[in-house]
Amino acid sequence: MGRGAPVVRLLRAVPVPAALVGMVVLAGVTLDRVYAGSLLTALVAGAALGSVLVSVAARRLPSWLVAPVSVLVMAGWTAWCLRLTADRAGLPGGFAQVAADAAGNGIPRLLTAMIPVEPTPDTVLVPLVGAWLAGLAGAEVALRAGRVLLGYLPPVLLHVGAVYVVGPNAEPAIGPTVALVVLAGLGLAASARRGDDPLDTLAPTVRSRVRARLAVASAAGTAVVVAAATLLGPAVAALVEVRPVDPRRYVEPPQVETLDENPLIRISGWALRPDQQLFQVRTEAGGGNRIRLAVLSDYDGVTWRVGATYRNAGRILPTVQPATYATVETVRQEITVDELSGRLLPAVATPREVTGARVAYDPGTGTLIRPDGLSPGLRYTVISARERPDANLLATANTPVGDEVARVLHVPDGAPDQLRRLAAQLAEENGAPYARAAAIEQWLAEHYRLVADAPSGHAYPNLAFFLFGPRNGGGQRGTSEQFAASFAVLGRLAGLPTRVVVGFAAPGDGPVRAGDAYAWPEVLFDGVGWVPFDPLPRPDDEPRPVEEDFRPQPEKPPPSEQPEPTVEPSASSAPPAAAEGGDDQAGLSTPMLAAGATAGFLLLVVAALATLAGLRRALTRNRLHRGPADLRVAGAWRELTDALRLAGRPVPTDLSATEVADAARRALSAASPAAPSEVAGSPVAGSPVAGAGPAGHQSVAAYRAVDDLARLVNQVGFAPGQVTDAQADAAADAATRYTGALRAARSRWRRLLWSVHPGPLRWRR
């Protein structure tokens, strides 16, 4: 037994340090779920093992000396880990520079790095230091002070911190958490020591009373624990399904400079200094002559903006799934910065790997920035996966709709009417999305001149002057800025998701100069992706004046306000003058001939009006009561839009159903004194309209009818085949209510003309 005593003591001394090491390693495993590879787990395991072993080996040293010794060992281990991760990531610069950068930016970069996080010095420094300090504190409290349960607190806090940092970016850490609890329990069980019972020295009576009190206390404690588990257990279990808070939202990611937020305005400045050398390119694999600098998706009517969210990224960038039928070509380029300023990094779309520079990346646009800014001599290598869409799919490809593309479909308020009419004219004969985009591209290329000295500007007034300004006054000429911005705005007005890209036409290997910079538009197609277009005119082509092909339609007065045609008898219809001695002339007298002609003409007019009225009634009946439910809802919507045209308030074809409903309410408000003065919504009970008598009630019903009909039209557009017959009948009733209210607000003579107006029979759908 004497020789086995050291072995027993060793076995009793191992479980607690082993439990501490395992708990710290499990925190690293939890955090490693958002890292690329398993390198972080290995580094954290080394820190956990080193910190606990130092405390075990230094148990005989004074307590005040253990911490400095452990910190010195931690510095050595951390330095080795930083060198390892820097070499694996291929970061430029010396060790001192890399370590200082990691120490100064470790926490913000850890919380802003793109997932999966690449193990680099700045993303592993904080986990390494935290793991070492947790192991040191836990070992000192559990082993030196003998407070095992209290010594578990630092590893548990480290684990909680890892769970918080991961947040909603990975699945719940149920496995590592359960393993941590099991390790803690095993360590506690193994650390329990058995010895002589101190109660044996007491008198039997006293010993019995003490044991009874201990039993009661144990029972009470057990009851409290069971009650707490019963009450709090469901709430704690429910937290597993709750989406945790992402701490990244509290840290601002890298931002572009003001100059880079709208690089489109730099086109004009670069055009005036075409020989300025911005950067140099050396292509090592692949090819291509288009390098992107920025993608601008947001437009507010004044400025196109990048609007990207950049996250710190490692050497390997997240992979974006290419289009199904696209051809992917790998392009490898080495770029050396000369006089290009800002933070945006030029690269061929779409970058997959960057070496030689620390970058931040936006997956939505596939663009890069260098948070530290560009500097002359900066050299980096980019490997990109360039997609070439299948041209055979474009002719029949649709464009996506919904909230995901609302950003690139948004048309800000204030678009000039001329732009809307031009977009409607170009889209009128081109139903397919690609045909519409090609028509806009051809229009811009044929009617405008590309110049280098045009002033910068792409707000609505600038684009209107570029598109419709006088040729001899500076209009109809611009840089690629105006061509790309005009295409993007006209495309959105025609229902196409568009964006503007700023980049360079690289001539191949060699310098890229300011004169190579230009902007081009892109359109998003289903199953194809973003497709670039080139609206720039061909060299030596003489542009055709816009006035030859675009003549703004004059404002027509409402049909009911057009003067009635007057019929005057022509000279040839007058009867010949009676000769002298008319009493002897045979035939009818002049008054009788005039009366007969007038009666015949009136009969023809009545017959024509009756025919028109019958055709109009048949058209309305076919629209509202015949065919499938979807078709009847569409027919009810045509009845509403025709009514607006008959009232002299036509709506553009590019407006949404909600916008048309707003226009319809405004038309009714302007036409009827009993209609509500506010068109934002239906009047409420108690308003002057609600008590305005039959006319007020009719207006209220018409207002609600417009809203109901707009909702049904949207349902047909976004969920075809889901409309029921009852809903189609409701749409017919809504169209009838609104048309009747709008017609009733007009004079008696205009109501008569309304019923026989031939416009709805010939207006294009």
C-alpha cells in the first residue's frame, strides 16, 4: 500500500486539471464553428494545456510568482501562433507590424470578419489570450485554493463568450455544452476526498441531532433545486429555439470613403486626364478586358451610391453559386497600384481569392475594398471566377420580382414625365425583358454623342437635359456616366432590375490609365444573372436627332370636353335655284328637301350612337362576366383605367396597381364635391364625407372599391390562378361602383357622351 500511495494521489490530482483543459478546449470548439478549418481549435487546445500545466508545475512557487511566469509562456505561445497564421494567410509585412496590427484591431476585426473567418493573427489573438487566462485562473482557484467549483467559473464564462460571439451564425452549441457539463461533473466527483467522519467524535445524542439537521438541510436544498428546475427548465429549454443576438450588429463594418461611395462622378475627372496611370495589370491566367471597381445599386433621384456592406475577409472569399448554364472562366491577375486613390480595389468579377493585401468583401456585389486605403506600390493578386451567360437563354429569360430585388427596381419620386414617356415608348413594342433592355441600349447608342468634356451629373434634371436638351445647347451629349445612368433609370421605369458598374477597359498586360475608365449598366435575369449592356455609340457613327423618333404627345382634353362637331351643308348639297316661273317647276320645295336631309342625318347619328352604346355594353359585359376569374379581374381593372381616360386623367402604363389606385382616388376627389379631400385612404365614420348623404356614401364606396380592386389585381399578378369566382365578381362590382361614381360626378351632357365614347373600343391594351 505504501508503494501505491503516490499513484493514488496522482490519479486524484489528474481529473481536475484534465477537466479544466477539456472545458477550455470545448470553448474553442464552440467558437471554431464560424472559422474556416480546425486550426483555431488546435491553437486554443495548446493554450489550454499550456496554461494549466504551468500552474500545476508551479504549485510549489509563491502564488504571486505564478501569474508572471504563466504570462511569459503565454507570450511565447501567442507569438508562435501569430507567426503560423500570418504565414498560412500570406500576409505581407514583418512580424512586429503584423503583431501590432493584431493587438490594435483584434476585437473589431473578430466581430466584423466575414464568415467563415479565416484564422489570421487579428482573428486568433483574442481567443488565444482568453483561453490562456481562463486556464490560468481556473487552475489557480481549483488547484491552489482547493475551490474546484469556483475554479470552473473562468472556463464556463469563456464558453458563454464563445456562444455569444458565434450568435446566430451557426447551429446551437448543444453538443459542446453538454460535454462541458459532463466534464465538470466528473472533475467534481473525482476531487471528492474520503476521510474520518468528524461526527464520530461527538456524543451519540448530539451526533443524532446534527445528522438530522443535515438531512433536513439536504432535503430542503434538494427541494429548492427540483423546484427551480421545474419552474425554469421550460424557459431555459425554449431559449434553444430562440434566435440569439448577433454581436456584429453593434460593430460598424469597414466603410468606403465619400469619394468611393459614388465613384460615378470620377468618370468626368478621369476623362479630362486620360494619360494618368492608375494601376498596372499582369494577367497570369485567363483573360478579359473589363475590370470592376464598384457596383452602384441605390439611386435616390440625385446620386447613384454603392450602398454595400463590407466585411473583413481572409485570403479565401465566400463562394457565390454561378448561374446554372453559365460558363465559368478562372482569371488570375496581379495588380500594382500607382495613382488610384480611395479604398476600392479593382478586380475582375467575381473575386474568389486575394493575396498580398488585407481586404473587406461585399458578397452582394462581389466588390473589394482595402480598409487601410490604397497607396502607390501596393501589389496584390486576385483569382476571379468570371461568368459568361448563355446568350441563347436571354431572349426568353424573365426578370425576378419581389422584395429581394426591390432595391434594384426602385424608382425614386420625381422622375420627369419625358423619361416616363420615353421608357413607355421603348417598352411598348418590346414585351420580353431582354427585348426591352436591347431597345434602350440601341436608342442610347443611336441618338447621343459620347464626349470627354461633358460635365458630371446624373440627377433627374441632368439626365433629362442629356436625353432631351437641344443639340446646339449642350444636350444629347455626355460621358459614359450619363449613358449608364440613363439606361439604368429607363430600365427601371420599364420594369427591369438594373444597376450601374464603374470599372476599366483593360487593354491587357500593362498600365491602366484614366482614359480606360468608364461605366456600364447591368440587368438581372432569372437563371442567367447580371448581364452587362453597352449603350455607348459606335465610333464614327453620327447620332440621329432625338426629335425624329421621340415626339412628346400633347396633352389632350378630356373626351367629354371636346366640342361637338357641327355639320354644315356643302355647296354641292344645296338644291339648284328655281328658275323664273317656279310655279310651273315640278319637284319638291327647298324647305322639304332640307327637312328630309336633316331627318336622315339625325337618324344616322342616333343609329351610330346606339351602336356605340351597344358595343360598349358588350365590351363591359365580356370583361366583367365572361372567362376565367383571373381574366375577369384584369377586365375589371381595364374598366377602371378606361374610366380614368374618359375622365381626362389617364395614368402611365408603368405605374403599379397601388399607384394607379392613388391616382383613381385623386381623380374622384377632384371630380366630386362629395368626395374626400384626402386621398391617402378611405374616410372614416364621423367625417364630413360619411354624413354627406347619398353622394357621400357613393364616394366612400367607390374609394373602398378602388382599394379592393387593386389588391385583387396584385393577387392576380403575383399568384395567378388563385383568384376565385367570388373574388372576380367582387372585382366586377368594385369596377362598376367606381366607374359609376366617377361618371355620376360629371354633367348630364358629359355623362351621355361617356356612354357612347368609342375610345375603349380602340384603345390598346
